[in-house]
Amino acid sequence: MCGIIGVFNRKNHKELVEKGLEIIKYRGLDGKKVYSNIDYSIGHLLHSIVGFVEQPIDNRFIANCEIYNWKELNRKYNFKAENDAELLFYFVDKGLGLDELDGSYAFALIKDNKVILARDILGIKPLWYSNKEGFVFASEKKVFKEMIELNPRKILIYENNKIEFIQREFFKLTPIKGKNKEKVKELLFEAVKKRIPKKKLGLLFSGGIDSTILAVILKKFNVDFTCYVSGFYSGNIKEAEDVVFAKKVAKELNLDLKVIEIKDIKPYLKKIIPLIEDTNVTKVGVALPFFTACEQARKDGCKVIFSGLGSEEIFAGYERHKLSDDVNKECLSGLLKMYERDLYRDDVITMYNNLELRLPFLDNKLIELALRINGKYKITKNNNKLILREIGNDLNLKKEFYERKKKAAQYGSNFHKALKKSGKRDISSYLKKYYPCNLRLGALISGGKDSIYAMYIMMKQNYKIECLVTIKSKNKDSFMYHTPTIDLVRLQADSLGIPLILQETKGEKEKELKDLKIVLKLAKEKYHIEGVVHGGLFSDYQRKRIEEICDSLDLKIFSPLWHMDQEKEIREIIRNGFEFIITKIACDGLDKSWLDRIITEKDVDKLVKIKGINIAFEGGEAETLVVNCPIFSKRINFKGKIKMENSYTGRLFV
């Protein structure tokens, strides 16, 4: 991994590039070079793993890349490249298709008075840009103000002070027959083999199925490597579960294991949070064991480190996969979000520690196969990652190891306990002192409990809500949008003190999505939002369409309630001080008495007893309106009339 920077159409472009390279100098200690002319400057920091070719190449190309099939492409196209970066230059300069590249990359090419930016389809290598004052780009957000992360599914072309995008295709879900375990195993071995460096190697190791399988494969290739596991220890907090299992597995497999014991997280928070530029509790919790392990690997002289990241997404390792009606669609959705959720954090942490991060489970060929295997072979109600666990058995692992149900990194390492200890009741508020604010978001708001509670959760996690976005449908039976009392969203916006963008739609199925895209594009242009939060729980119909629109607009997607237990969700909303009423009913078991009154936990007790009802009402059984909550400055009061169509269908008219 390396660092790249460019500045165009600004008077002090060379100075800005020099300053930018200094900010991220840890990204490449093996070389630094700037090319500058009258119009622009570009700079490169080299972290040398495959050969040494100085960049910028031809004074118009810079890259941060690991191309694993560069030698094959070199022969195929009769190039005379000396390493993967030079091959990448020849390749893209000829206009050859990026889909032929096997690896991860982020590059800038200057050609025919155009600047072309692109990155690998998953976003393993980072790339940010801005077109506010001239045009700038860099490997990290912190280099320039108000940077936008390039969507990995887009190729950016800058010409004459304008930006255009070319859309790229993502992975497909065309199903195939059978489990294909042997083919999965073959591709997994290939994914590891091609990533084995000639430099010293480390492996992030938790004793879970992912890292253990990577360790076994590395041993089969006779690789000399060291495993690293980190855990928090303090007072009466017991040894971390990941550390316990890592020791067991290391002893059984005769692995070289280093255990990092951390007793105080504060010095690390000061480094990590400004580095990852995020105070999301989950991201920080995962970053702590990751950073401390990488820090030790750097001290030991490692240049490359392996991680098991990605296994959960392609082999269905999360609870949301169990709850999904279509496992592979859920896997695909997770992969779309990885660049925002995981990959940038992990890239900057490894680069800060002068390490190249390699991710065998995010191998394109392996992903392509895994996404086509029927979900029933991946997950059941009782177990997940079935194919991977069977491979563990084939590799002669003990059942205790290949059947282990691993906790998320922040829990298995005890670092979440450390955060709770430091932040007491409110971890997000505690972390905010290290970094002021996360991404700027727009909130899709219907006025109901779910959409406002989802927004509340993101605000509590230090995300700034720049605007509310509401669609008013003329079709009261819209598949996508809430319709009763929709006009009262204006009062909610006033109480929140957040601008509202209201877009009307005829509510024709599928066509109504165009109106959503129009209003989100307006929100992005007017309020500079970087992402969108919505309150979906289980509706794949709604979430899929929201995700597709957001991805097409380069907006990141946040679904904090997704697959949350419905009873737990509605009780949590009430316990957090939300007052909401039911404005519409359409369900046997509900009657007029449920309309126009504040819903309490006693009402939830009654809802639980009604057979066949979706307790959170996402099936259309009822619709709600929030009249007061902790983030409102004023309570909403109004008068209304109830009109019933029959004994269990009716609505409130304000």
C-alpha cells in the first residue's frame, strides 16, 4: 500500500501536495516524489512490496496497488513492466478493462487533459476527492477539507472543471447447483497463495474459524509467519475470549503467537480516532484490538499482515444472514457497504503501522463463487458459515475450533468492556472529545417511530443530520412510502431544528423511486450529505431500492435497525422517551381503540399476544406518528378525527 495525492487548478498546488504527503507520510517510507508543472502537482509515497519502480510514472500516473496477476497480464499484452504498478499504468493507459485485474488498487491517470480516478470494486484501497476549490484527491480524507470518498463502483473523470462518472457492475447472484465445497477450498488456497509476500508476514489471529483456516493454509505452504492477538485486561475483567482460544489453537497447531495485553486504552484512542476519522462505537471497538496487534507486528519487522475480514459477508456469518429471506442478497448488501464500514478503517490503521493489509476472503474469484452458492449451504438457524466449518473439518481441525461461535472483535477482545468502563453510560459522548463529528447524513423520515428512532441512533453516535427527506405519495397504498399524517413531518422538522426537503410523488410502483432519487440528489447538492439513514427493519423491498439509489448517487447507506428483534425495538423506543401514536390500522386484532393515543409498554404486551401480527408494524398492520422524543424541542399537539372502514381498518385524519 502507498499514498497518492493530486491538486489541479489551484495556485499553490505544489505546496499543497507537499503538505498532504507530510500528513500521511506513514503510508510510504520507501520513497517519496512529487511531479509539478504549471497546471497541477501529483505526489506519491512508496511502500515497496513488489519491486521498486519510482512514481509518478511518466509524470502522469500514480497508484496504490497490489495486482496479483500482473506477470500474466504483462505476458499477455507484451508489456515490459517491472512491477505491478508499472503494469497497471500500461494497462489503464491503453484503456483495457479493469475487470481483468486481480487485486486491489486506487490510481490516478492524467491523459488527454483528463484526470481519471478509479479503485478496486470493493474499495479495499481508499481514494477521496473534492471539486470545491480546484480539484484534489488523496488516499485519506484528512488531507484536504470536505473530501468525498470515491464510490468503488464508479470511475471518475475530471475535465474542464467538471466531473463525470462511469458506472461499473458489481457482483452477480446467478445461482449454481450444489455446495461446491471443494471449489471453494481450491479458490481459498489460491487466494492465500497469491497474497504470500517475500517480506516478513503477520496474521491477525483470534482463534476463530477465519483466522485459524488462514493459519493452516499458510502452514501448508510452509510460510514463516507470526500470529497476533490483542486483549484488554484490567481489574476484575477476565482474560479475553479471543486470547484464550488463540492460545489453545496456537498450541495445538504449533503456531508462533504473540499476545498483546492492554491495560489502558486512552493513549490508543488519542491515536486511533483522529486516524480513522470516526467515533462510531463499533468501529472504534474493532479498531482497538486491530491497531494494537498491528503496532506489535510493525515492531517485529512485518511488512505485510493478513486478516480474515470478509469471511462473514461471503459465507453468511452474521445474525442478519439468519434472519434474511435471501441470504446471498444480504451478503451482497454487506459487501456494498464494506468500504465505508470496515475497509477505510483497516487500511489507515495498517498503513499507520507501515503494514500492507491483505484480505484473502475478499478475493474476487472466491466472492464470485460464494455469492452463487445457495444460502441453505451456508447457514441454518443453529449455525453459520457452514461451508467454512466443513473445510475446517477437512483440514483436521478439532471440532472445538472449527465449530467455535466467535464473538465480534470488540467483544472477544474485551475492548468494548474497556470502552464502557471509560465512557460509563454514554460511550459515544465520551469518544466525541477525540473527534468532533462523523459523516453528514440525510434522514429518510416518514414521521413514524422507526425512521425517527433510526435517525436518533445515528445522532447519538455523533453523526450529523443535515436534512430530513420526506416523500409525500398521492397513493395511500404506496409500496414504498408512509402516507397518513405525512404533512405533520413539517412540525417534526421544526421541533428538531433540521431542514426538511419534501418531494411529492404519484406513488406508482417502481416509478415512485425516480422521485426518491431526485430528492436525494437535491439533498446531496444543497446540504452536502455523505450518506442516508433509514428505519427499515425487515422490508427487503424497500431497503434494496434505497440502497441501489444511494449507491448510484455515491451516498453511503445506514440501516441501524436492520433485522433488530421487533419486540425489542418497540420497547427500546418507548424506554428511550419516544411518544408515538398509531395513525392507521389495517389488521385483524387491532380496533379503533388503538388509534390516536400514546402507545405504552403495556400496549406492547397486548400486541405480543395478537397472532400473526408484525409487532413493529412493518408489514403494514399499522402506521405511527412520533409526537415527542428526546431530540424534539417542542411536543406536537393536534386534533384529529378517526374514520373506520370496518372494525379493524381505519385511520386518523388531522
